[in-house]
Amino acid sequence: MRFNFFAIAAVFATTVIAQGNFCPEAARFGLVNVSPSTLSPGETFTVTANLTCAIELGNTPTFLDYYIDATATHTVSGPILIARRTYDNSTSPPIDQFTAVLPNWFYFTDATYTFVMDNSFARAGPTGESVITVGGIETPINITGF
Ligand SMILES: *[C@@H]1O[C@H](CO)[C@@H](O)[C@H](O)[C@H]1NC(C)=O
Ligand SMILES: *[C@@H]1O[C@H](CO)[C@@H](O)[C@H](O)[C@H]1NC(C)=O
Ligand SMILES: *[C@@H]1O[C@H](CO)[C@@H](O)[C@H](O)[C@H]1NC(C)=O
């Protein structure tokens, strides 16, 4: 059994290298970038998600949900939804790029903001049934000018 495990692991490693990308664990759900990364309400920004590593590691998106989340020492409202998108796995290169506008909302000067991408991807369960699970990644942003 132990021998079989290492044989499978070696085949998997070879496959990843053969596809030409080193995919760190941190990129397993994809990578997301926001430009500009300092935003004011009403400002247009560009979101770019790179799904190369998500797909290579078997986490091909079905849906991509994008949020802005905040943390502070006081209560702040839950994440605000920026976009909900269906991913087409024939997209080449595997990039999801779009523009969005920062909504007018209740922002705080002492809060820390992040831009979050949730990748919902299908996995086979114990009976082979396809089940959608979710993994996320985030990147810092600043919100000013409110
Ligand atoms: C997406 O990520 C892959 C793997 O890290 C990288 O090789 C590729 O250049 C990236 N694509 C873009 C458009 O940034
Ligand atoms: C998505 O496409 C890649 C090749 O571009 C393929 O390896 C992968 O299996 C596909 N995923 C799904 C869920 O169809
Ligand atoms: C947020 O603002 C600080 C202070 O100006 C700056 O150092 C930092 O790079 C900014 N972060 C982003 C993600 O733009």
C-alpha cells in the first residue's frame, strides 16, 4: 500500500511539472488581483483572476464569487458581493477578468479591507456523485475617500 501511494504521488508530480507551472499550495483555488488596489466609492477597478493553478490542481471553477470583506475592532457588516460569475473552462488562457465599481456602502477608516474570490468547484464524493465545494483566496485592498 505504501509503495502504491508513492507511485501515485510520483505520477501526479510529473503531470504538474509536465504542464509547465509550479503551483504553490497557496494558489490551489486560483490567484486574484485588483487594480488599482486603493479604491474610493464609485471608482471603477479591474479584477483579474488567474485560474491556471486551480485547474492544474483539480479545482476547476464552476462559479466564481467576488466579495469585499472587512475586519475591525468593532462590528462591521458582512462581506459585500461584487460579482457572481459562471466559469467557462474553455477560456484560454484561464483568466477571469472584468471591471466592477466599488459600491457606496458603510466603510470605516479603522477597518482593514480584503478582496475575496470564492471558487466553487465540483468533486466526486464517495459514491461518485458530483458535489460542489468552495475554497477562497484574498488580496488586501485600501478603501479611502468616503
Ligand atoms: C497565471 O499563473 C500561471 C502559474 O503561476 C503563470 O504561469 C501565468 O503566467 C499567469 N498568467 C497571467 C496572465 O498572469
Ligand atoms: C478544465 O480544462 C483543463 C484543460 O484545459 C482540464 O485539464 C480539466 O480537466 C478541465 N476541468 C473540468 C472540470 O472540466
Ligand atoms: C494601502 O495603503 C498603504 C498606505 O498608503 C500602502 O502602504 C499599501 O501598499 C496599500 N495597499 C494596497 C493593497 O494598495
